[in-house]
Amino acid sequence: MPRPRMLPDEAILDAARDIVHREGPASLSFGALAAAVGLAGSTLVQRFGTKDGLLRATLLHAWDRLDRVTAAAIEAAPDGAAGVVELFVAMTSDDEDDYVEQLPVLREDLRDPVLRARGARWLATLAAAVDARLPDAPPGTGRLLVAQWQGILTVWAFTRDGALARAVREGIAELLTRVGCAPAP
């Protein structure tokens, strides 16, 4: 009979996500995680198999968290163009340095087909939520706005021109106006 787990996988994966967030994916090792959670490295190997398995489990756990945040933001956003703007502002991190620190994670998400598929589903969920709020908008508006939002985040990370939330609010409102869905002032 196996021994009961003293520390659930969720707590271990939270600690692993913290290591990845602070130090990058290359810093996640069984030894570093063992030190962070107080378990033997061999126990972690039994749970996650390989370093690649541990990294994938960690990033899938992070996607689960992002899915919950996204669902809450979608639920809270009202209909219409103003709701679309608020949805993207709500999905924008308050930690302005987060975008630079997440680039190595993005690389891992793009390299791994399972993680890449997870990202594609997340983007499709956001696009569908936008389209649902803009029933009279041209087809593909949701996908266009998701791409615009991601572009705003990238451009802002280079320029650091003003507050990030303001850049998102203004950039999304501008594109909505250009596609004929201007938010009410």
C-alpha cells in the first residue's frame, strides 16, 4: 500500500511555478523544487518522472490557473464594446515586469505541442468571449482584438509609455472604433 501524500501535487506545482516565474524554466530542477517544498528529490521524481515532465506539469498547472482567471474575467465583463475593453483590462497583469519575465515561459509553451494547444484553446476562448459581446461586429473581430491586446502588451513592454492598463484600454477602444464598434464614452 502506498504511503499517503503529505503534500498535494497542487502545492508542489505552485512552488515550481514560483521558481519558473522568478528564475526561468531552466532553473526548475528536482533539487531546487525539493529545497523549496521540503521533500526528497526522489519523491518528486516518482511523482513527475523527468525534468521535462515536471516542467510540463508546472506549466499545465499555470494554464489551469490562467483558465480560472480568464473565466472569472469573462463572467464579470458586461456585454458590448465597453465590456470588451474591461475584459482585456482585467486580463492584463498588474505586475508590469511580468511580461518580460514570462518570455522564457512563452518559449516553452510554443515548443511543447501540448502546451501550445492549451494556449491556442485559451486564445480561442478569449476570442469567443469577445465575439459574444459584439454580435453585430464583423466576423473575426474577437480574434483580431485578442491579437491587438497581445500586440499592445509587447509594444508597451518595449516603450513603457504610460501605465499599461491605460495603454490596453486606449488601444482596444481604438481598434473597436475602427471596426465600427466604438465603446460608449
